[in-house]
Amino acid sequence: MSSTAQPRFYAARLAGTTVFDPIGDAVATVRDVVVVPQTRTSARAVGFVVEVSAKRRVFLPITRVTSISPGQVISTGVLNVRRFEKRRGELLVIGDLLDRVVTLTDGSGEATVLDIALDQNRHRDWMVSRLHLRRRRGGGSLSRLVSRGETLTVELYQVNGLYGTQAEQSAHLLAASYQDLNPADLAEIIQELETKRRIELAGELADERLADVLEELPEDIRVEVVTGLDAKRAADILDAMDPDDAADLVQELPEAVASELLDLMEPEEAEDVRRLLAYDEYTAGGMMTTEPLIVAPETPVAHCLAMISREAVHAALASTVHVCRSPLETPTGRLLGIVHFQQLLRERPDRAVGEIIDQDKVAVPPSAPLSTVTREMATYNLVSIPVIDEDGRLLGAVTVDDVLDHVLPDDWREQDEPRPTTGQIDLSEIARATARDAAEEG
């Protein structure tokens, strides 16, 4: 990592670096950096190829890396042990780009790539920024005026040909032009494309990006996109989705397709989805996510805040930490209570979270209907609510966005209505739905 204010690492120098989990245990070794070209002069890192036991190489997403520095890479500790396979549109910095011949834009000839630097920008994305080169012998008259074989470091815009020809990059540029859009806006654009173009664009998006976009698409279009992908890629997308959203999508697929994709998913992810499919869609069990933030009572406040700060954690889930007895994966041991984000900010960093549990232990069973969930969340001003079984074990949590998805009309994403300018949400639909369900219960 560079000593300058802007975080930087060189790919070849990082190769062989040990990957540690948050508690300091070595879990893997870095072997390569995976990048996706964004334009002719830019590429974004999406993760690392790392080697675990038995010489097995797997993919570590960049979103699961919390620190990169000389001698160590620190990750969240979560590794998908599926063997790494390069996707269409991806390039390996060491495997594909090192030793590539590029042309210097100043007219001084060609050079060979020795190493590639990646800088972290203000959006916390790691982008290819500089090249360490060695000038090639031979060339035109101008190249003879410079020292052949010398090494130099240049900005990325000072060379041509790093990623190949423009024709080779054309498939990437469509996705690159939409890289700054949020998932909801990109979903609107995808709705306007023809089927073939939708599938092509989906094929160029990273798994996590496509998973977020699918959650924003109408049912018929997301089914079209998923069934248009290779089955293995589609299963990877389901792995990247939150379990509750993946379960909703699986329910919409033809039975044979759904069964095939569940078999291709990672066993733990598929188990969560199958568990959610057992509940009615409009109950707490059908709406919940099985991956809320869970800690043991002796966990210090500082560790809880670190969990919440991870970019991959959705805002609604980050609002609450669930304190449980072991095991700490759903279904957990007994739920002791919850601690809100604001409460954590008021406490000493070294204080055990079990000492500050909210005494109003509000939770619902998985069979609770939508009306009960909304009433409880409104009564206690909750952004999320725990779902527990008859033994008090945590099964998951329902968040406010899950409730809104089930309260709004099925075609709300396709309705062309102006967005609110006041920053407030119209809760009339929630009120009407709650009243309707309460009447049905009565």
C-alpha cells in the first residue's frame, strides 16, 4: 500500500500475501486480482483469487475485504469454497495483463507491463490507475531516442491496448455506462430493453450488482432474465441475493428450473431458501431474512459497530444487533434481546453488548400475518423486528423494506408516478392493508 493519503496497492507485489480473518487467523493466500474493464482507460477490481487448503483457488469478493496493506489482507472471514472460474468480461491482472504489450501515447514506442497499481476512489472502489512498464527493444526512429529496456511508471491514460481492441471491449462498455446508477434506476433501463439486450447486459454485471437489480425488477422480467442465463450463473446470482429475496424469485420460476437452481446453489444458501419457501408469503416467516446481525452477549460494542459499518450490510439490517446464545447462525440459540444502532453509539467501545439489551423484547412468530408484523413495528417504532420460534430461538428478521414490498401493489414498479419530493413515505397503503387483514382475522 502506498504511504500517500490515497490507498494503493500493486497487484504483483500483493501476490503471495496472507489473507486473515477478523480475529487474526490466516485463511488464504492472494494469487491474483480480478478486474472488470469499465471503459477503454479504466477497470474496477471485483475481488481476489485466493488459495485455500489443498491448493484450491476460490474467489474472495472485494466487498468482503476490510483492509489491504503490505504483508496482509484482512477479510470478513467468510469464504465461498467453490472453485474459482473466470466469468465473461473479467480479467486477471497477473494472469492476463502482466507481460501484455502496450503502446505509449507519447509516441515513444511500446512497453511491456511489469506491474499494475490499483487506487481506492472516493466511492471505495479499487480502480486500475498506474502501470509499471519496461520499454521494448526495437521500434521506430522515435523509440531509438529513448533508453531501451528502461523501466517507468505511467498513468493509465498514457497507454493504449491494455485491455485489447475496442471491439473486444464493446460488450463491457454498455454495462460500464450504467456503473454509477443505483439498482432501481438500472432496473428501469433494463425494463425498456429488448429481451436479447437484457440478457447481454445481465451477463456483464457482477453477481452482487445483478442480484441487487433483480430485486428491483417486475416478476415477469426477472424471471425472463434468470431463465436466460446459464444455469450455473443463475445459481450464483441466487447465492448473492438475500435469502428472502432469493426465495421470492425461486417461487416465481417454473418448478423444474427452480429445482435445478436450488441443486446448483451453495448448500447453506439453498438450505436457507428452502426453509423460507416453507412459509406463506404474507407471514413473518415468508418475509424475513435469515441473515440478520447476530452476536453473543459478551461481544464488545466496538465489534458490533464494526459489523454495522460494513458496506454490504443493508441499512435496515444495520439498525439492529440481535443478541443470542450460541449457535450464532439461524436458527440460533435463545434470543436474549436486541440493541439498536443509536444505543451502541452511546456506549463505551469495550462494554459487553449483553449489558445494554433493550428490555422491551418485541418479536413475532413465523406464522404472524402481515397485519401483526406491521402493527408491532409501528407500535414500537422498529425498522426491523425479530422472528422467533416457540423455543425463543431467532429464525430471522423482517425489515421495513420487506413489509413495503408486500404491502404495495404487485405492479408498483411498473407504475409511472412521480417520486415524492418531500422525502416522506405515504403510509396510507400500509394502513389500509393492516385494517383489511385485521378485519379478516376478526
